[in-house]
Amino acid sequence: MSQTNVMVKEIPVNPFYRKMSVYLYYIDGLLIDTGPKINRYSLIPFFKSIKPKQVALTHHHTDHVGMVPWLAFYQQSTIYCHPNMMSLITKDINHSWYKKVFKQEQKSLIKAYPKVINTSNFTFQPIETLGHTYDHVCLYEQNEGWLFTGDLYVTPHPKVSLQGESITEYIDAIESLLQLNFTKVFCGHQGAVNHGREMLKEKLNYLKETKFKVKQLHDLGYSDQEIVKELFPGRVNLEIFTFGSFSRINFVRSCYQERV
């Protein structure tokens, strides 16, 4: 089957800031990520129309998992996630007002990823890909050459990151993915990526080169602020929009520190 079997749903991360989107993917009864709760009034009609039987979560950030309680209670969807995410997702569901409305326990619908997720026509392999979070997973459909990358790709030339992200783990994850025979990349914030394999290679080379430059300056005694001025002197919109949650300082530190 062709790429046209992938239904794409683009939704703003925040309805008050529409320059950044999150992309959900629906294929043959499987929904990949759920979008943020803040956009529930736009997402609920979509979910009612597709009625997903299974949901695969790439990682625990709220723009990707915010609608999990609604899907668990209203659609009775089976929800798969990384084992490191299970307790967090279960807690969110059990504290949700949906539980009070439906008056039933949905813990059994939350499952750690199996070796593969089967739909009627496709087989998806979950692949642990750390770096962005401690529970990040990509999904690979070998026969179609599809790779759903969550927040692993986003941009080939990042300048900011969250506290605790690991550039070393990003590099390891991308190197591992490039051993696979995929031709199409579906990103959680960019949609379908043209020349996806080549763009992931570009990101890998950029991260390796930038990590080397940062470590070189760090070893010479440059402070983090001095390294930022040397390598990333311009404004970064995401740093401004997130009030510094994503920052150049975090990115610099992620190049020479292990994940904390």
C-alpha cells in the first residue's frame, strides 16, 4: 500500500500560538500520538470519526498524550507506550474526570509496547530512540518504508533543547535508525519530511559536528554563555516562545553532559 494510506491530522500545539503544530497520524485503525488536551474541542470530532482501535504514543510530553484519557474512556482504545511511561499515563487516566463519568477502571487498556503492533494491513515495529526523552519511541513499518519519528527529527539544525536532553543519545538513536530500510519520515512537528532519510543524515552530521565544537570550547575553559555567543549568537524563536524551557544553554550542556 502507498503513502496515501496515512491520514495526517495537523493541529496547533496551542490555539493561541498557531505557528507551531503537532501532527497525528492514523493508519488502518492505529493512531500515532493524540495531541494536546487544550485542543480537545477540535480533536474529539476527529477521534469520533476515525474511532481508533489502537493508539501508539511516541513519548510523554503533553502535546503528544493530552487526549489519552478521552481515548481510553470514550473510544476504549488500547494504548501502547514505552514501559518508562506506563505509570505516568495510568496516573493521568485514573485522575481524569473521564473516570468519574464512566465509572470504570481502564488500566488494562494501557500496555507496554509489544515487539510489533499489527493492524489489518500493516506491521509496526516500536524502536526505542532516546535523546529527547527517557521514553521516546519511533515506529517503523518495514514493508512500506515508513518511519514515524515523534520528536526525534523536528529540525536538522537544532539550536535549543530541553533540560536533560542528551545529544549523545540522539546521535546513537539516529545512527541506529539509519540502519533501517525506510524511505519516508513522518515527524511529530513537521509532518511528512521530504527526503527524510537524507534529512536525518544531515541532522546526524550536524549533531556530531556541533557536539565536537562545544566540547572543544568547553575543554578550553569557555563558559556555557560564552559557547552560546560563539556558536549560536542569534535569537531563537522557540526559546522566546517557551520562556527558556527550550534554550541554547540547555543545548550546549546536552553536548557535554550525560542525561541527568
